[in-house]
Amino acid sequence: MSKTRILLYSCLAVLVFIFWLFSGSNEENEDFTERAKISLRDVGNKLLWTNADSTSLVLPVMELEESKKYELSFETPLAIHPDSLVAITRNSFNKSFMPKQYRVEVLNCKDGEVAYSYEISEDEENTLIPCGGRFLPRNCYTIKVHFIQNSSVLFARNVFLYLMLIIGFVFLIDYRFHKSKPIEAENSNIEESPYATIGTFRFYEGQNKLVKAAKEISLSKKECELLAIFATNPNQIIKRDELLKRVWEDNGVFVGRSLDTYISKLRKKLQDDDSVNLINVHGVGYKLEVR
């Protein structure tokens, strides 16, 4: 896999991780619900205290089907002063680290009509608290609270989601393309390089490689130098002294056993083609037979 593709896949992994951070886990959602219910029960308890009621029950807080929307109800009728309701909910929500943006509705139990409502926003200019000085007489009420998703977080989630979908689609196409043409893609640089033909092998002297079909065989520097001599003189005897001089002359020391070792290695790498044979001409040298 190329470095570019590895980098791109790494970027995709980072994006997935960031999106996961923004989206949150199921455990975080469950924790939010529990904190919301506790804070709303605290609101209910304080509203009853403002009515000098220390015995009536706050009924179980209900989580509605809508996202982050809850319903608070009471065992007995009560009177609600809007100013007190605003102050109590704000205080309880702040203690429970609830979102700073929410909407509150006070509904009549009988007909479900909205008796009072207000909305708190992170931006004070967008906060709406109407009819603060009015008084809701004793009656049966339910209070609905909707915690509103921060628009910037929602926008960030959508951006990352769409970005992931686009990048994922691009990588899917890239993967399918490389999977369908693996040999052509991997050997494209080799095909463009000059090579010598030895039987069914292609000898790339500049890259120290032998290639047979899709199989690639690496050559050491000495193996490559020896094979280059044989490839330019196929079916001809090359004397040992000539090979030693041309390949080992720069080292200043001629070692006959080293030549024999490298010849043996070359034979093994050429053995997949029966039409090619590197033979020893006793007492003279070596010959690359190509039939």
C-alpha cells in the first residue's frame, strides 16, 4: 500500500474518531436522561414548597418520545408564579449541568392547552420570558421541558457525517479499483523501465530485479552485476578470470569461492524456467544457456 493511501486512511480514521466524540455514546445519553429526571424532580419539589405543600408527591418524570423532552406532573393541583418557575428551573438545571438552552411549557391537565411557556437561550438576546409578573391560579398542571440541541454542535455533527460519507465513498471506489487491478497497479513502474529478456524472465538491471509473470525476485548488487554480463552474452562461455575482474576488481581482492557462491544463488533464482540454465564449464568458466 502506498504512503499516500496510508495517509488518507489515517485521516479517515481520525475523522471517525472525532465524529464519535461529537456524537456521544449510549452511556452518555443514559446519564443525561438520569440527570434530567433528577433535576426535574428537584424543580417539582421546590414548586410544591412555594405552595407550602410538604406532603404531596411529585409523580414520576416521564421521558417523551421526542429527543430530550420530559414531562413533570404532580399528585395535587398547585399555583405557579412564572418568576419562581424560571428561577427554580434555572437553578436546578445549572446544578445538574444540564444544557443552557431549553424550552418550558406549563399545560392544563384537562385540555392540554399551554397556560404559560418560555425559552432560555445561551445567547441572552434570544431568551424569551413573557408575562413574568402574572400568576397561574391553583389548578392541575403538567410541565414539559425540552432541552434544545446546541446548533453549533449539531452543525459540526452534520459536517463530519457528510464528510465521512464522501471520503468513505471515495475510498470504496479506490479500494475496488486497486483490488480489481492489483498486478497492473503494482508493476506499472516496472513495465515502464527498460529490461532484458532471459527466457521467460524480465531482467531489470537498474532496479536489481527479476520478474516472471506477477512474481518479483530481488537481486543483490553482485548477483545483478553477474547476471548483466551473462544477459549480454547468452550461450557464450564467460571465463572465471573475466567475471572476477569485472565484478570484484574494485574490491582489490579476487575470491574464487565468492564467485561460486553467487553463481549458485543465481541458479536457484532462475530455476523456475526450464529454458534457462547457468552451467559450469569445468576449468574455464560459466555459460548462461537460453533455449
